Amino acid sequence: MIAIASLLDSRTSERVNELTEYLEKRFGLNGVKLTPYPHLTLLTAEVVDMEELKQYLETTSLETEKFTVRTTGLGIFPGEKPVVYIPVLRTPPLNRLHERLHAAISEMSTEMGLYYNTNMWLPHITLALGDTSPEVLGPLLSYLCQYNFDWEITVDNLIILQKCGEYYLKEDEFRFGRGELIG
């Protein structure tokens, strides 16, 4: 399974990296670092022909202008290992991009990630994943409540994240409006 995502702009990436570094020092949480770059996941899929996908993403990026999104508050996906995240508000440009990607990539894929379906997708920036517990959640949220998560983020790229060992690493990056492959 690969992921199609957008890297966060440099200012937001710095904020997220500072927070995740502190969460590792204070609470021992480092599972989120299995994907070492702050990002916004647009979908996950099992793609058969990676060259077809790359060509599609290059064309889509060339035809897409950068846009901004906003974040607000904190969220939790509950469970045995709760996920703590910053919600990203859905906007018309973000929804159009997501719907376009989902429709086209589902045609190239043998499987699509269920939670990235256009009706279920909840865009977010993950702060803690995979190594949390209900016991650490209270102190973790008490700490995070001191921050203001009302951020504006520029979305200007698409990336392919591929699992390499236990990490998800960037395979390719496509910048909006220029159609060129980076990396």
C-alpha cells in the first residue's frame, strides 16, 4: 500500500517537528516518526502500475495551483492505541483535489484505503500514532492544550510515500503548477 500525500510547508513542518520531538522526550512517543516528514495524507492505495501513477500525478500537479488550508483544535481517533492529530478543515480546493485523486487512482488500484473515501476522509496532521495508550492520553492532551492549532498551511505538492522496512519514505515529489519531478 502506498500513500499519496502533501508535505507541509516549511513553517508548519517546523512546528510539527518541534512538537513531536517534545512528545518523544516527555512521553516517549515516537511512532509518528515512522513517516519522517510532516504531511497531510490524501489517500492510500494498492497501485499496480507505479509509472502510470507517476505520470498521472505529474499531470495533475502541473494543472493544480497551490492553495491554503486551515487547521483548528485537536482530535483523537480512539482505540487501544489512540491517534492524536490536528484536524485540517476541508475547503473547496482541498475537496476538489481529493475527489480528483480518489476517482483517478481508484481506477489504477486493486484496493483503496477505506478511511480515505471521499465521504469518510477526515484530513489531519498526526502528532502521535502507534505507541500511545489511554493512560498517556490525559497527560498528553493536558500538555497539548497549551498550544493554539489555528494554522494556515500552503498546499503546493503531491508525494508518493512507500513503505521501506518499517518506515514510510518519500519516493517522488511533484510541485504544483510546474509539472516537474523533484527527488
